[in-house]
Amino acid sequence: MIASLPRINELAERERTIGLTYDEIRERSILRQQYLTEIRGQVFSTMKGMTVVDETGTDITPTKLRNVQRDL
């Protein structure tokens, strides 16, 4: 689980009910950037371990993905 998600949700609820202070708006922005960084990392981890295979069982993994996997 992403650690910053509960706080992001808390700030979202607070914004809907009573509004946010300037400091909370800044905090929300920082937390959102951290969240996106973590999500991108998770997607990258998934993609780097992926192999694409056609119906006949032939590996058709794109060259760009193979290069990334090789470099790791």
C-alpha cells in the first residue's frame, strides 16, 4: 500500500467539507507527487518483468522493453 494515500484522502475530505489552508494545499501537492512517483515505480517494475507471447508461443516482446530488461 502507498503510505501517503490515507493522508491524501484525509485532505480531500477536508477540502470538500471545510476547505484547506495554504499549508495543507502545499502538503497535498507534495503528497500527490510522491504518490505518482510510487505508482510509476510500480508500473515500471511490472513492465520490466513482462514478456509478450503470441498465439503460437513465440516471444514477441518489443525491442525497447528487451533493452530495458537487459540493462537492469
